[in-house]
Amino acid sequence: MVSLKKYIEVSPSLICADLCNLEQEVNTLQKAGMRSLHVDIIDPHFSPSMPIGLSSVEQLKAKSSMDFDVHIMSTDNEFFIKKLVKIKPASIVFHYESGIHVEKMLQLIKEADIKAGIALNPATPLDVLEYVVEACDYVLLMLINPGYADGKNERMVPYALEKIHHCKEFLKCHNSKAKIIVDGRVSLESIPKLLNAGADVLVAGSKSVFRKENSYAANYQQVNEIVNNFFKGGKHDEL
């Protein structure tokens, strides 16, 4: 992942790219300066979407030097984890909501020398991480309900900033160094507030890196400027 000031990371979401020209899209993102890629693996049982398959991810990774950060949204985490560890992405995050054996899944990922994390849907409380947070490199907070991002009026849940803030405090209380990934409607306007709440990794989608009015490079530069300006003193005190 590409690091900005204060170790803030920006990871463009592959699901927002032109899915008919994935290799070209990934090359364009990389040339624009982005070093990582947020890859959603979704099955239709977990969410009403199934845009990218394992074979596509495997072929893309072989043709790109970007770090692949995989977010599994499935009712069968073990199947996808065992497939993905052979592809060797930089990280694998799976959902607690579909995790029957959460600790075992984290072990499978860590034993493959891959960074591991747990994703939480908007309404899932943080305390479910109580006994496994020490094994997490990442905690991914969904700011919208996964799989419904195609809705034109879809917005972040109203408690998104509050949950990020509480997650930051939760990690501090458990002496965890896990980074907080925020995913869902991350816009140029919301970035300062997300950073102020405690976000470490921004999953960039249609409201930031993939905005149609500018090139990916221009959009990415603007995201960098917003992040850098935030740490120069442009913080928002209200959550």
C-alpha cells in the first residue's frame, strides 16, 4: 500500500474500475503512482454482487507489481482463503458475520505469511473482536452495506464516524497496532473527517480516485493533497 503522511494509505477499489479492461485499468492506476489495490471477492449468498472471480485476480496479480489487498465477502471464508493464499496477496480480510471459526481463519492467513484482518458490516459491534484483535493486522469497517454501492443515493451510515472513533479507542485499549480500513463512499469531502475519526487506510472508489471528471492520476493527486493538508492543520474537531 502507498503511504502518505502519518502512514495514511490509499487503496483504489478494483470493483470501481472498467471490468471489461482490467489489465489496462490496473496498469493505469499503477502508473498514476498507486501501489496497492483493494480487491473485493464477493459471492451472491453474502451480497447481491459477484463482479470478480479468483482466476481474474490470479491473472491480474501475475501481470502487476501492485500489492493486492483482498476483501472476502462470502459465506464460505475457508474456501476462498485456501485459494487465495496460493495466489499470495499482500493481505486478506474476511467478514466476522460469516466467520464460524474466526481464529482458525486468521491462523490460515498468518501461516501463509500474509497480513490478516477482519471486516465488520456497519451494524456489527466492535466487541466481537475482543479475543481475536491481537491476531489482526487490519480491521475493516464497512461504511455502507456491502454490495449495494450501485445505488445512486447510497450514503455512509450516519454513525460511520462514531464507529471509526470507537474502533480507534478499542484498539488502543487492547494495545493493538491493527490499522483501520474504511470502505464505502469515501469521498474527497469526507476524507478529512474520516482521518480525524481515526482511519488509517482509505478504500478509494467512485467518489475519489475513480471520479469520471478527471484522470486517475489527477484524482489521486487531489486525494494526496487533501490528506497532506489535513495533517498540516486542517482537522475537523466534530465527529
